[in-house]
Amino acid sequence: MSELASEPIDVAAVFGQNCIRPKWFMRNGRKYDIKEITYIWRDRQGDALVVHFNVTDGANLFEISFNQKSMGWALERVD
């Protein structure tokens, strides 16, 4: 069952040339280590480019996003 979240989160990520790799994120005081990025896609929200990541901690699947204009991360969905 999927839970829509759309909540701001803190994320540790590595930024390289044309590449963003989230490593872990915090939600409600709990740290989730990202074991695998299963899918990446981009879309536009107004004039902002948003990069979406489907990630897993080994037990759950999450959709997180990075807004390149605001430089903010969000948890979009939990499966």
C-alpha cells in the first residue's frame, strides 16, 4: 500500500558532473540509509527542474525528489 507524504526531508547526497546520488535521509528523527536507487526521472514544476528518485533501504521503497531551483528535498511517497 502506498502512502503519499510530500514532506520536506534532510538528505545527504553526492553531487557530481550531471549526477546526484542521495545516500541517506532523515524522516521524523529516523535515518534511512539508501541501499539502492531503483529509478530516476526528471520533470518540471513551473520553472523548476525536479529530479525524482525511487530508492530503497532494503525494507521499504521511497520516492524522494530534489527541486533544483529551491535546492530542497521532499519525501513524496512511501511504499
